[in-house]
Amino acid sequence: MPSPLALLDHRVIVAFHGCDQATADRVLVTGEPMKPSSNQWDWLAEGIYFWNQDPERAWAFAEEQHARGKVEKLSVIGAFIHLGRCFDLTRSAAKTSSFATSTARC
């Protein structure tokens, strides 16, 4: 069995979060933590969702939220994210399967 440390992903990615300008100001100016989404329809679970290397998609998400009346003034927050221990859906099926099996045994 691989060491649990072998399962760590040491990459740092640049990712983007679409939101309201007021949220961006609170996070970036005051250091207030972002609030996780906890809707029943969230994609993977409760959390804060970022678009990996895709500020345009984050902007499109903010536009979608604006159309729903949830965002007043559009904004995008960029972040450097250390992946750590994660389930990478961008890897091939063989690597993902191996990772999931190894993680399940830890």
C-alpha cells in the first residue's frame, strides 16, 4: 500500500471564483473568509467552488447569478490553491481509479 504522503498532490493551481463585488471586497480587503455553498443542488458537496485556470468561466458564473438576482455587481476573485489531498477529476480513468482505491484503503 502506498504511503498516505504519496497521495498528496503538491501542485498549486490558479483558480477563479465568480461572485458579487461586495463579497470580493469583504474577502480581499477585510480578510473575511468566504462562505461555503451548502445547497442541495451543489455539484460535489458543501464548499467554495473555483474554476481552475478559467477566469472567463468564473465571470460567466457571476453573470448567471446576476440573472437570478443573486449578484448585483459582477466580480471575480483569483486564488492560488495548494491542492493537497484531493480527488482530481482531470486525470485519466486509470489514474483516478488507482487514486480512489488507494485513498479508500488509508
